Amino acid sequence: MLPQKLQKKLEERQQNMSLRVLPMYKQLVDFSSNDYLGFSGNASIFSATHKYLVDSSFLQNGATGSRLLSGNHNLYDELESKLALFHQSKAAIVYNSGYDANIGFFSCVPQRGDLVFYDEYIHASIRDGIAMSNAKAYKFKHNNIADLENLVERHTAAVKDNNSAVYVVTESVFSMDGDSPHLKEIALFCKKHKLFFVVDEAHAVGVFGSKGEGLVQQLQLTDLVFAHIITFGKALGCHGAAILGSEELKSYLVNFSRSFIYTTALAPHSLATILQSYYFLESKEGKVQQQLLQNAVKVFKSRVESSKLKQHFITSNSAIQCCLISGNNRVKSIAKKLEENGFNVKAILSPTVPQGQERLRFCLHAYNTPKEIEKVITVLHNYIKE
């Protein structure tokens, strides 16, 4: 039996149709997972990982401890060197997940007296990390650089400590909208005012860039970004995350990032899978998968337009395409009808998104065929018009 306050919160979720439950696996056409390139089930990556571990004599199941104790096996150095080279960064530090990376960074980097300005749609893991810090934080309107500039001007003027740092935080592709900010404009604004620019690239790596390196590199902004966070559980099809930045930042995180210090390190198999996913990403076959994903995005957007549904969708060039359908009941109902037609499309409910902005979130993949895309849009069109 739960404490009364907790039971009441569950009942409130049930009443407003927003109670979360763990879904059962169903054999449906996938328009919901983050496996944008299909790497999670890629047999070549699986086989290469196994061969690499055997050939390198990494025949162990676990890391045995945290990286500062016994878990810093040699694969970490190889992977972090590869990440730094691939992403044109001075250094990389691997975390166990994107959530760990974000709370680890934002809980310890901004200090008391510092200021953090973040996009109002920023991921929950970043919000949680900021809440754990002693810095003052202010949100700016989504992708609105004018609002950011006004907030920075207003609040930095009141800061008396010249040693205070000011951080600006955004995502290169927003997970709940699929859209992107004007990264270059924000980066130049930060450079002009000596602000520390931080970018979460979770949904951009593998999707954007000539090699899948992400939007920061595609736009040649690496030198203007203080830190950017990448994750491996989306397009790379495995698990873990990394923070890219200077050697000094890496040293600081090793010493003060609690989600890095006080956790068991990733097992060799996890790191080897990340490494082989990057090698595959750079290969001819990997580039084919990236092109198939881009083709799927183009076909989807074209079909949305020809079906006269464009006004329902948030503008996006990413693998995330969102159809706004107001109301938890209605969006859940349409998601259920899509499921009955063989498609797995997730309904995103309030309070995960603001009330009135509930949506169907279509995640596109290299393995989604034009025929599947055409059919799911046709079914969506029919139910929306009802």
C-alpha cells in the first residue's frame, strides 16, 4: 500500500488520462523507436563487436567497479580517443547514459553565483541537473534568440561577481518537437558576450553531417561550443553517452561529476559496441543507412504535404516528425487506431508536453519503406479528418 499522497498523484494521472504504463512488445511497423539507422539490430555490428572482444582478450562480463577504482579498462581510452577524433574535440569522457551525462555535467559545472539560460523545451535530464546545481537558472522561449538576448542582458547586469560564468544551453534537435534552433546565431551571440555555450546532440548524431557527426560539426561550430553531449542510445543503436570538450573540462568532470564518480563503469561489451557502431557509421554500408534515413524523411514530409496535413505538423528536417493533436484522450485514441492498422506511433501526452500541445511523435528510420510511410499517413489523414 502506498502513502496517501503518492496514491493521490497516481489517481490524478488516471483521471486526466496521462498514467504511464510499460508497453508490451508488439510486432508492428516501427515509427516510435530512436533506432534511426537500424544499428540496434545490425548483424555486422554485433559480429564485429564479438570478434573484437575475443581478439582483444576482453573476456569479462562486467567492469568490476567505478572508473576511479577498478573499472577503467583499456577500452575506455580507445573509445574516448576515437570519439575525440571523430567529433573534432580535444577530449571526450564517457558516461553510462545520456541522463547520467546531463545530470553529471549540470549539477557540478555551473557554480553558486553563475547563471544558466536554457531553452524552455530542454530535456528533463538537463532540467534535473540544473536543479541540482547552486546556479541561478532562467528559461528562454523556445528557439527564440531575441528572448535569450533580453534575459541575458537583464540578469547579467545584476551580477556583481566578475568571476561568475554564464551558460547558454540548447539541443541541436529537440526530442519532443524534432526542430532545431539557429545554432550558429546563438553560438556567435555567446562568443560576442563570452558566454559558455552547451549543446545536447542526442538526436542529431548519426542523422546530420556528412559522416553522421551531428549538427555542431556540420555547421562548423565546434570551436564555439564549450561542451556538447552526445548519446549512443539513439542512431548508434547501443547504450551510453559522452561529453565532448577540453582536456581541462574532462579533468574537472573526473573530479567533481558525481554521476561519473559514484557508479560502476560500463562493461567492455558496451564500449566495444559503441566503438564498432562508429566504425560502421564511417563505412560504405553506414553511409547507405544514413542516406536511406534522409530519403525516408523526404518521403514522409512530401506525403504529409500532399495529404494536406502540413498545418498539423511541427516544422522539422530531422528523423522526428510531430503531429499536434490537442487533448490526451484524442491523441491516445488516434494512436490506438494507428496501432490497430499495424503501426507503432507513440502519443506524447501532457504533462510531458504542455497541455494543448499533445502530439503523435513519428520517429523515422532507414528501414521504413516508402510504402509503409504512405500507408501510415493515409491512415492518419482518415482519422484526423473524422
